[in-house]
Amino acid sequence: MSPTGSAPLPALSVGGQAVLEGVMMRSPRSFVVVCRRPDSTIVLKEARWVSLWDRLRFLRWPFLRGAVVFWETLQNGMQALTFSAEQQAGATPEEASSPPTGSTPADAGAPAPASTGTAEPPLSKGAITGTILVSLLFAFGLFAALPHLLAFLTGKLTGAPLDGRNFLFQVVDGGFKLLVLVAYMWGVSRMKEIQRVFQYHGAEHKAIFTYEAGEPLTLEHARKYRTFHPRCGTSFLILVLLVSILTFTLAFSGPWMPVFSENQWLNQLLYVLIKLPLMFPIAGIAYEVLKLSGKRANQGWLKPLILPGLWLQRITTKEPSDDQLEIALLSLRKVLWREQRIAAGDPLPPGATGGFRDGQIELLSTAAEADLPLVAGQLSAAAAHP
């Protein structure tokens, strides 16, 4: 039992994402974004999260849950990035209409801090869905269609049998995928703003490592951990690449895959379109491998699958400063606060849908103002006495 009389929380699957000057964290039932504004004020937004598979239980089945997690990760990521971008421009309309809760730089009756810019209305659910779909199509074109066509062109130039329907083609295709992925990540890593995002990415990993070790979520305990994590989304991309080679080999190498057109380039474009729906089972399989690697990272047979992702994280993660690390720790502490409130019987507020738009915003002068648990299973005073 904790000092407040609450039972310790069971081990939770917690993950996150770096955003502009901040970190998003998500647990099974909480979604938090914490950012530092240009004036050094810390803004925290937290919402109770209700996953799609809480409503449709069959989506929890292995190989189905991966596609759900992939979609919800994109949705959460877009919402978090939009919110963080708004904070770099100024206060959001949500903040103006919803008084901040918790510690604030001023009393509730005092004038709100002046905005540093003109805020745009938050994106609607439809706008976010549309943006995600456009982003997915762009990513598919860059990381799937382009490598496929490059592999076919290689066969045309060298005389190799690369017609899209054999294992050799999928290996060459996979090589081009990796080349495009690494080149893209290396290119964006040269941008100053993205370098800071990658530092927050490293901070997120350090915070997660500290939580998984059962240590207090403080700078002193988090600093020592590395910035590479086996369950990172970067590792997921590498696993998707490896699984796609095997899946596409099985799908395209048999007699069941016909030649659709005498025009070879048109035929390849049709093969590319067939690959699009296959990305969902590929994501499901890759997620199961990623989940297993997080639990059994030291097992020898898994290391060849884990290492490429860890190597790629040398591009996508950087050593964070203490200011960045405390933001990641604060975000993680807030999701644990929500999980502990729910474990203590706190219901979903009436009318709340479990979405980010229902979240409450807090403004903090420093991270030390937050009354949040430092140890998983230990309630803060605010959580113990709502």
C-alpha cells in the first residue's frame, strides 16, 4: 500500500512521442501533452483516453490490435503536434474558454497571460482524419511506391529478373526502402527545430526507462538511461520493412499473382496498389514483434530484429538537456496520475467522450509546482483527495 492508502498500480504499457518543445505520453486510459512555451511557461493538457478497442473488444486480438494501435498513434500524434504548435504561437481558443486547473502563474481571477501570437481554432476530428490520410498516402508513395519502382527500374537497367513477383525483387525493394528511410531521417535531422524534437525524443525514452525500472521519476534517476528504446516507433518502422519483405514475397511469388497488363509500368503500378491494403496485416505482425521485443529484449533470437531499429535511433534520438527531460517526466507523471485516479474509482466525467478535446489545461511556472506522483502506485495529494 502507498502512504495514502492506495494499492500500487499494475505494470502499465506507456508510450510517447516528441512534439515541438514537449512530449506526449499515453497510457491505456490517459493522454497527455506537456510543452514549454517561448516565455518558459509550462503548459500541460490531459484527457482521459478511451481506445477504440475498449468499445470493440475483438480488436484486442493479436494481429488485429496492431492496426488499431497504429491508427490511434497517428491520431494522437497529429493532435499532440497541433497542440504543441499552437503553444509556440500563443494560447489556444480552448484555453481561453476553459479556465486552467491546478497550479497557474496567476490567480483564477487575474487576467490571463498575454498571447504571443494569434491562435487558430483547433483542428476538428474530420480535419485530423483527413490530414492523417493525406500523410499516409504521402508516406506510402515515398516509402513503398518509390522503392518498388526503383527496384523494377534496376531490373530493367541490369537485366536482372526483377518483375515484382519473386523474392529477389522484394529484397532489392526492401534495400531501397531502407535507403529512402535513412536518407529522409538524416535529411530532416539536419534541421535545427527537428534536432530539438529528437532531443525530446531521447528524453521520452529516458523517462520510460525510469518508469519501467520502478524508480522515482526524477532527473537524478532518469539521466543515466540511454536514449535508445526497443519499443520505439523508429524500431517499428524497421520491423514493418522486414515483415513486408516476407509478406510481399508470399503474396506476389505464387501463380495466383497474374500479369495484369502487357504494359510493364502499368503492371507495376497495379502491384503497388495491391500492396496498400497489405500494410494493415504487416503493421499488425510488426506490432506483435515489437511488443515481444519490449518484454524479451535480451533473448538472442530477437536481437537481430531489435538492433537495426536501435541503430536508426542514433539519428532520431539525441541526448536531452535537464529542461527537456523534466518535461518528459512531468508528462509521464501526469498519465500515472490519471491511471491512479481511475484505479481509485474516478468515473469518466458526464458528457466526456474520452478524446483530447475534452482535456483540461494547466499552466505551470516550473515543473516543481505539479502535485503529481514521483513513484508509480503512489498517489499525489490531489489524486488521493479529489
